[in-house]
Amino acid sequence: MHADLLFTGGPVLTPEGRTATAVAVTGDRVTAVGGDEVRELAGPRTEVVELAGRLLLPGFQDAHVHPVPAGLELTQCDLTGAKTAAESVAAVRAYAEAHPEREWITGGGWSMEAFEGGTPAKELLDAVVPDRPVYLPNRDHHGAWVNSRALELAGVTRDTPDPADGRIERDASGEPSGTLQEGAMHLVGRLTPAATPGDRLAALLHAQRHLHSLGITAWQDALVGDFLGMDDPAGAYLAAARDGSLTARVVGALWWDRGRGAEQIPELVERRQALSHGRFRAGTVKLMLDGVAENGTAALLDPYLDRCGCATANRGTSFLAPGQLPKYVTELDALGFQCHFHALGDRAVRDALDAIEAARGANGPSDTRPHLAHLQVVHPDDVPRFAALGATANIQPLWAAHEPQMDELTIPFLGPERAGWQYPFGALLRSGARLAAGSDWPVSSPDPLEGIHVAVNRVVPGGTGPVFLPGERIALAEALTAYTAGSAYVNHLDDTGAVRSGALADLVVLDRDPFTGPPEEIAETRVARTYVGGARVYAAEGA
């Protein structure tokens, strides 16, 4: 039988290394992997792709991403390119002037390091948009910048108490200063206009095109539900799955409402059934355990420090009661749900591992494949527990580098010992843990090659050092495995993630072989072609 598609002139990255030079695809499956003998499968209608030394590898999979909000933000007031407070304000002004018809100014993506203390003031927005409400989440979506008009519409004053799961930043006189942290975002976010179903579908398809251009063939959407004004993407996924426009393979992580308890589990069971169709499955539950270190809401075992290096009374925020978490996870595990934890601080990581251990003890071994995302601070005692419990470490490598948000807003408030426990990729691998990888886009770039660059170098692309915790660097092959086989494992896509005979032909052709160049140039690699099930979904110009 002749192949439909033939790649030749390798190298080809397989589980055994880069020894193969040719791959044949028939229908949606890889049918042969080897050398010159594979060329014999070429027929008169076979499409032949000459690799000419470019690397062929499995499609990348993002294990933690938010494509629909990312797609929506790209069409709104996009602040991701602004580096300073002045640039951010200028971008808001330009967007507001270009869109006088918009009742609200929404979008986001501003960087905390652009503003003193990471908390921009409402007066900056008032100066450029005095007459319309403004609501702009930052790039990590754990805080929002608002103007006076938005606070007025929401009824937020000096007398408004902080919600249990958030904080209203205030000036010296006690007035709301213009930044809302965590659950306080909802005070204003709940008032913002919801996107239409058509908007959400368009955002999904726009994001999908972008992700395919980066070699991403599958992902896990880390928030399927309503949260702090973010629109539920479930309808967009179902529509795309039903009409065939969803070309990626997607797992949806159903949002665990942190304001409720186990009574929501039957609803999650119903949603799992209702939302699983075609290439979209919703068999995961997302449990957000804590916040982020930069605003002091990541849950820590010991207190944060102040600017003088003294211990404070703040150990961060646990959004779910640790005493209840094992019960929730045990019940979810028994029902066959995968648990996807947001666990950033060392206390949140330990709480998640304790809950998985409780589920294992109550239910015995299972194939639910729990995974912990972010893992900024991991106590050394907990590193070996990942392998022992079968918990996957879901890393966002792009964050593991020196940058202002790390050096100015994180390290001083953790102190030197805990700062050395951050993003322990190497230690986790050495302990036997499985790594998966993702981006958390739109929090940070979804480009896997940029994340791989940082995982290998612990320096941002284009940076020259210093290296961030050099002992936690991992090899290029290990980083690629995290973005392919590791993420395929957590996505339960067992016939993807590797180039082998019988696997689905989800494949990527790079514009070079990054193994032959210096590690400092990994991020310069680009994707030439992307295939899902043997069908080409992206080709660079001239590729």
C-alpha cells in the first residue's frame, strides 16, 4: 500500500533518538518509521516532503492554556507589548480613541513590573478614559487595573470589605487605588459585557490558527467555566467540534467553583457528558488552590518577607480548604476525573500531593493521571512525592528565568532559601517525576520553542544571563519530551506524543535541527509545517 504522505531526508525524533530519517503516513496514522527503505512506500499520489536536514518530531501539546480568552484579548485593548507604565497608558488611550463605540474598555496583559509595586493606580486610567469604565486584567490574570468610573459602577468604596478570596489595593487614605487582586476582580469583572457566542467561536479559531503555527496540535484548556468575568469557552468548543473547525485535539478542564463544595460534583459529571464531542473531551476538573507569588497570594508554608527581609503575617491564600480538598479529590478520582491543580506555592503543592495521596489510599491505583501546574516553589521534601504518587509536574518553563517580575517582585519576598526552590525541573526529573509542559497563554507566550529554550538555558530568549538556578536546567531532549509525550500523557492522548508506527500522525517540521546548534539559539527555531492526523494545518511561507 502506498503512503499518502512521506517525509524523507530527516532527522526524525523518535523515542529511540534521532536515528530515523523517513516517516510514512497513511490516512491519519504513521505507518512506517525508518530509513531509505521507507521511500519504497511512495506512489504516484504520495505527497513527499523533503526534510533536507530539518527535524521532524511529534506535535507539541500545551498542557495548560487559555486559548479563548487569549483570542478575545487580541481583539481588545492588548497591553502585552507594553514594557513601561507610559507605554501601557498610551496603548489604552489609543484603543479608547479608536473605539468610541465601546461601552467598556476591556482587554489586558499589562506587566506588573511596569508599575511601582506591581499595582497601577486608577488615576493613570482616569487621565485617558475619564468617562467610560475600564477593566484590564494583568498578564497573569490574578489582578486587574480599573479606573474610577468602573469602581463607581461597581459600588466599590473605602467601606467595601475585601472579599475572602481577594484584596482591594488601597492608597494611604484607605481609598481603592485602582488594582483589584484575585477574587476582588469579580467586583468589577462581573459587570463587563459578555462576549457573544460568535465572538467566542471566532476567538477560539483565531487562537487555534496561532497555536498551529507554533506546532501545537493538542492542548488542555485549563479553565472551562465562568470565573472572574472570563467567559465560559465550552460553547465555542462544542460548536467547533460539531462543525469540524476544531482541528486540534482538546481536553477541557472543568472549573471547580471555589465558593462551593462537593455538591457541585454531580453537575460536573453532567457537564463531562454534555461537553464531550469529537475532538473535544471534558474529563478533567481544574482546582485552583492558590494565587501567585508576585501579589503575595501564592500559598506558602512559611510567611512572606517584607522589603526589609523580616517575616510578615502573610502566608498567602488557600482558595480551597486543605481539610476538604482530600475529600473532593478522592470523590473526583473515584468518578474517573483527572484533577488539574493550580499549585504555585509550596503549601499549595503539598496540599495537592496530600489530596492525591488520600485518593490513592481510598481508591487504589487509577489511570486518572493528576497533574500539578506552575510549581513555582516546591519544598525539597515534596519533590520525590511526584514520582511516588504518579503525579505529573506540569511546568511553564518560560517563567524560570531572571526578569524584573522575578527579581523585583518575587525573590526579595521569598528570601534566599525559598528562592532556590523555584521551578525545580532538574530535581523533579532526577527524582523520577514525569514532566508535562504548557504556557498558560495569554499569561505568557504560547511558543513551545521559547519555553524549551528557557528550560534548557534558564535564561530568557535573547538574554545573556545570569543563569537562573543552573542546577535546574534540563537537556533539550528532556524539554522536548515534556512538550510532546509528557503533555500527551496528561491529555490521555496515548496514540500521540511520539513518532512511531501506528501513532496518530500529529507531526511538526521545524526549520532546522536544534540539536545541531548551540543551546543559546534554540528560541530562533521556527515551525515550518504542522500536521494533525496527517492533514496539514499550517505551513510557513516557502515551507
